[in-house]
Amino acid sequence: MITIIARRDFLGFLRDGRLPWVGRLALLLLLSSIVVCWRQHSEATAEREAAQSKGYETWVGQGRKNPHSAAHLGIYVFKPEISLALFDPGLEPYLGATVLLEAHRQHHFKFRPAQDATGLRRFGDLSAAWVLQIIAPLIVVLIGFDSFAGEREKGTLRQLASLGVPACHLLWGKAAAIAAGLGGLLAPAVVLLSAALFCSAGDGELGDSLCRLFWLALGYGLYLGIFVFLALAVSATATSARGALIVLLAIWIGAAIVVPRAASEISYSWLPTPSRFAFDAALFSDLSEAYREALEENFHVRLAQDVPIEEAGRALQIEDHAGYAVFDAHYDALWDIYERQQRAQEWFSLASPLIALRGVSMAMAGTDLAYQRDFSAAAERHRRLIQDLMSDDRIAHGGAEGYNYQADPELWRKVPPFVYSIPRGEWALARCSRNFGMLTIAFILSLLSAVVATRRLRPI
């Protein structure tokens, strides 16, 4: 009986033209976004690898130079992307993926695409993730709003009740029809995305990417399932198909646009982020105090220029080590604010499951806040390695020459190329488990609402 109901409703979607017209537009948008993002991902990956390789070549090819000057030249490093980043760019356009490793200074990320974007970017980037997060629920609304209300208006619901068709069979049959319609739209996109993963995955990455893709599919399945059962619950409760459509469109607007934006603004109000100027001013003040205390403790002077020239190298190293704790304290506090803002927004997931889905999607795509913070920590460790190697050489060989000392070019080769090991999918899954929990709760609540509404269904 469930199969018969599902087949009947699915054929109805095809005959009235809603699914073909809306579906074709959505499928075209979805496939186009995958192709465009696939190309952008391939180009960006190649450019980052080439730029990082060229930067390291410039570093090792400096020739004879003072180690301190070499450390100020620095090296640019780039956050690598996993292949699923072509599906969901996440936070990277807003936080950046490039950082300069320079002596005495931990830099912020540079070259953020969002800085050069227009105001339209607030509506989201065109990506496969955006299409599934915003457009796919709208398709569910458009094909499912009259599942029960339309049949009540036509009188066919009364006929089904007279035949003794159980309400649960109606519910599952209509849910299966909507799911089949969505599945027919998404199948070509899944095939294209899988092909992109096979072509873009690096050495040893394919297995991890397929594992991530599984959890990604589960997250989006729960998300779309929420809208399927909400559409059926509202349709079963509404007195008319028009009323059901209005209510469902209001739910879609609230869940997809209003609540996520409001959650973002509220979290920023509760947990404000310091301005770049205020952050740098506080950091510089604490660094100056740490440097002064380190110089007084080790050399009994307050200024670096008062240190004997033969001790200048050691003084710089002592200052650097004194500054490490300051950098860690300030940048950890900044990252902690970002994470608290994110957790605050997650409380709105029951009102808008899109918020929880975005956490799952970005985590599986390797473009979320956790990856950004992990990469930043790895880059900072490499910066300190460069700084310590340069200081050690100047202490060992600089002596009274001070800034006139020039190191042998072999010193630059002692600095290894920067290599960032991207955490595995298990690491990402552990960090988005709360979002999965929120999606699961929202799915169960929508299912229960549909079951209750169907049991109270009135044929007239």
C-alpha cells in the first residue's frame, strides 16, 4: 500500500509540472555550482602549492645575510584544502588561508576574498552546499504543501479513508514520494561530486574523503527529512492547500534566512569580537611589558639597545621566548571568542536546523573554525622553529659582529618546508557531534509532529 501511494503521488508531481520545472532549475544550479567550484578548487590548489614552493625557494636562495634580516623576510604558507572543500567553501573566504611567518610577529590571516566582495555576499556563496541548504528545502515545500490539504480539497482523501487506508501508510507513502522526487534531482549531482572527489583527491585522501562524504550525506538527509515531515504535518493540519503553502513558506524563510542571521547577530552582541586595532594595541602593550621584564631579569636593562652588542643575539631570543606566552594568550582568547559565538549560535538549531547543518557541512569539508585554528597553530609552530634556528646561529657565530654578521646560505636549508597534516575525518566528526545531535533531535520532533497530525487527520 505504501508503494502504491508513493507511486501515485510521484506521478502526480510529474503530471502537474511542479517537479520538472522547479527540479530542472535546481538541478542546473546544483550541477553548475559543482563544476564552477571544482574548477576554482583545482586552480586554487595548484596556485597555493606553486606559491608555497616558490616562497621556499626564495627563502633558501637568499645568499649570505644576517639571520635576523632573513627571519624578517619570512615565508608565506597556505592552508591546504581537502577535495570536499569544493562542495562547501565554509569560513575560508571570511577568515583567509594565507599567513606570513615572520620574526617577532604572529600575523593574522591575509587575502580574504570576502574583503573584496559586494553586499550580495551576505546572502551566501554560490556552492553546492548553499543550493542544498537553501533551495532544496524550498523544493520540498513546493511539492509537498498540498500532500494532504490538496487531497482534502479534491475529495480524494475521503475516498481513501472510506477504503480503510491507515493514516501511517498515507504518511510514509507521501514521504517516500517526496524523497523520490528529491532523490531524482540529487542523483546526478552526487555522481558529479563523486567524480570530482576521485579526480581531486590527493595521495591517501580518497578513503577519508569517501568517509566524510558518507557523514555529509547523513547530515543533509536529516536536514531535508526535517522539511519533508514538516511539510506533511502542516499539510495535514491546514484547512486548505493555500494556507499550508503560506505557513510552509513562512517556516522556510524563518529557518533559512531570518533565524540564522538573527543567531549570528545575537551571538556577536553577547560575545563581541575586539576590533583589529584594539586587539593589536593590547597585544603590543603586553609584549612590551614581557620584553621589558625579560631584559631586566637577564641583562638588568630596560631597553634592547642597552644590551651589549655581543649579547644582542641572545637578547633577541630571550625576548622572542618571552613573547610566545603573550601571543598564545591573546590569540587563544580570540579563537575562544569565535568558538563561544559558534556554540551560542548552535542553541538556535532547533528553530533553524540550517545552523546545525552548516556546522556538519563545514566540518566534513574541512572549512570550519576548528580546521582554521589547527592550521594557525601549526603555522605558528613553524614560525617559532624558523625564529629559533636563526637566533641559535647568531648566538653561536655572531659574537661581537652583531648585525654585521652574515650567515652561510646553508643555514636557510636547515629550515624544513612547511607541511600541514590535515586532520582525518574522525577528528572532524568528534567536533561536530553536537550539531549531529541537534539535527537528530529536530528530525525526531518533525517526524513526531507529522505522525500526530496524520493521526488527527480529518477527511473533510
